[in-house]
Amino acid sequence: MIPIEVLQGNVIVLWVSRHPILPAQYNQLSKYELQTISEHIPTADFFLDKYVKPLVPRYDKIYIIPVLPESVKMRILELINNLNLDDKVIVLEPLMEEIFRSNVTEECIKVKEQCKDECVM
């Protein structure tokens, strides 16, 4: 998750994923203006044109948390750099940690039921 002290000033957080935001993630991010974007993002250019560029004049910082293919994330970073928005638009990488591993179906189901606030695969 994001260290809270990083988000200062007039900020917006863009959560970009086709998957819903988890309760723990929402609880941490809801302290800020939060926009969830779940529509298909065909290209990084589309994403910046539709979602980021309109926000640039309105916010001190725009934090993007993209759950997208690596190639799209890399292109977003490249475009941000090319547009000289490095100081205003920051891409944050969501972190995942392994909480459990098993090949036994019953054990996996039990852990999934116990971890309602986690994304368990």
C-alpha cells in the first residue's frame, strides 16, 4: 500500500483496474479524492488523454495506481516524462505479498473465506 505521508497537498488518486478495489485499499485511499477507473484502457495515450490531462490544471499531484499490463504502465511513464509532467503525475505500483500457498483445495477455500479483505488467488 501507499505510505500515507507521501500524499500531500491537493491530490487525486486514480485507481485503474478492471478488478474492484479491496476494502483495505479503499479504507486507506478514501482519505483522498479517489477516482476508480474500471473501463478497458486500450492504450496509454487514451488513458492520459481521457483521464490524466484534464486533471493536471486542477490538482497539485495526480497519483496513478495502475493494475494494467506492464507495457501499458511503461508507456504511461514514458508519456508522463515526454509531457514534462514528472513533478505532477506519479505512478505508484501496488504491492502484493504471499499470505498462503497450498495445493489442497479445501485449505485454499478456508483461507479465501478468512481473508475477505484480501485478494486471494
